[in-house]
Amino acid sequence: MNVSGFVTSGYEPIRDIFARLFDEGRESGAALSVWHGGKEVVGLAGGWLDTARTLPWSSDTLVHTYSTSKPFAALAALTAVADGAPGLDEPVGKYWKEYACHGKDDTTLRQILTHRAGLPAFPSSAGSLDLLDDEGLRRSLASSPPESEPGSTLAEHAVTYGHLIDGVLRAGTGRSLGQVYAEVVRPALGIDAWFGVPEADLGRVAELEYALPGGAEQFVAEVCPTYDRVLAVPAGLLDPARLNTTEWRQAVFGAINLHASATALAGFYASLTSPDGPVRRLLGQELHAEYLKTQVCDHDEIVGKRVNWTPGFLRTDSFIGLGGLGGSAAWWSFRHDHAVAYVTRRLHDHARVAEIAFALDDDINMEVTGE
């Protein structure tokens, strides 16, 4: 399998590892980007962007990245906060009136952004709703009682995250998450990462496929068993036949459907912590610090481990970043001051990116023992 791209001096072993993933049949389409000192020092692509294996993956190929999306949804929310509304610590029901029921009256945007709103899954009553019934899914969350008292329990809002943010933004600003991202965030960052891929760019999007023969059922059982129930509603969240459609690629499902290239993601993380970077300029000093700061450290009932959450990221002393179901991941290494992104269309575990992280001497173990 041919691998295209470049590595600068000293990164040759990374190219060897990346190429071996294809040679061993563990990868069918992926890209890797590493940035250091404000420049891309590794830019590799391999395999195919389509399941028919006729179109080679290139440096600008886009792919659905699952939860790698969440920091960008959170950034849209914080951008609205920087503009004056909604407040990070005031009840979201002040704006989103329908949400202020069943004990959710005092839920704050900070609790939503740090996975403590008590709604890690869509309610069973939403089971009949279509995957892209944005309004219906948002209404189901507003009218539903929380699974736990807001603020009391940590449980990744794996698929509800974007719809909760969207509801707050629509009520508080009159603009949707997708609008804030498209009109403010993405232009400010200058990033090739999309909630809603433009028509002209649809030909760059890779098709997802499962590595395991048992498809979604085997994937959940072997790779992410703690996510079983949160992925059940709405139907289709793990169905490549649905996720490879134009309607999904052009929709906004803020928790999971950012479509991005590896270069774009690594470039974002390369300037994430910089006091002179575009994220700081977008948010201002105070909210930039909030975005990066650990807000909660506890056992996450969905992740199944004790972790640190900022508004949008997992963080340890070694890294800040996030991965997504299927194997895509991106982070900033505090240890080595470099940014890394690996994106893939072959849905499996994170062993592939873990090998790359190990070779880079990056510790991306997200579990913490107590902070």
C-alpha cells in the first residue's frame, strides 16, 4: 500500500509505523499530521477514501471523526459566551425556557460543557426520531428528566452534547451551533474542519467502514461496551450506510460529526495553548483559560474511568485533546510541545494511534489517579 506525504529529519520512524499499519492490513484509509514549532513536520496519507478502493487518500481528505468533534462544539459555545450571552454559570433555562423542567431549572452551560448536565443519552422516547431530526431530538432533551441531578454525576454526553449546546445557543443568541461555528469560529481559525460539509467539498470526504466483520454489534461489544446504551438512540449513529450519505455530511450533529483532515486538526492543536494564537484571540484571556482548565476530575460513568474534563477536552499533565469512536484522535503534548492528529475511516480501536503516540514518546493515557 502506497503512503504519500513527507516527514522531516528525525521523524522517519513515524513514517515506518504508519506504513506498517497498511502493510499489516490494520488500516485502509488514514492520515497523520504532526506539528512542531508552528510548522507541520509530518504529513502522511495512505490507503483509499472510498470503500471500492479506487480513490487514494490525500492530504486534504476529510473524514467523520466522532467525538474528536466535541472541542469544536464547545468552542462555539464559549465564543457566544465571549460575545455576552449566554453566561457560563447562569441557568440555561433563563434562555431555553422549555429546558427548565423536571429538576433541570438550574443547569448551567458549564455543566453541559463538562458532561454534568445529567443527560448523557437521548431518552427512549426519542427512539422513533430520525437521526437528523434536529428539532425533535433537541425537544426530547428539553422535555426529559435528567438521569441524575445536574452537577452531581460525571457521564460523557457522548451524543447529546451538541444538541444541548445547540439548544442553549438558539435560545440565547438566536443562532444555531452550526451558524456560530460557520460564521465565527471556522473563519477565525481558518480551519479545514466542517460541521456541514459544503457541496463543493463533498468529493473529498472518506467513506467509513468497519474493521470487524460483525459490524456495529461487534464493534460496540469489543471496543466500546460502556457506550452501548448511549449509542442506541437515535438509530443510525453507528451505521456507515447512513453516515456515508450526503445528508449526514451536510448536517450538524455537534457531538460527533465534524468532518476534518488530519492537517487541520493538528494545526488547531498546534496553536491551541498559545497566548498569541487564534483561539486566545477568539475567546479572550479569561475564557481561553477556562477552555483549557480542568473543571472536573471524577469517575466518568460512560468513559468508564476517572478522567479530567475541561469544557471540551480530556486533559492530564501530559496532554490535552480528545479521540473519537473508531480510532481518530488529536492532541497537544505538554511533554514535547507538539500537536498530533490521526484520522481514519476504518472503525476499530485506538491501538493504531497509540503506537504512533508511543513512538513520539507521548503519554495519551486519559485515566487519572486523582487530582
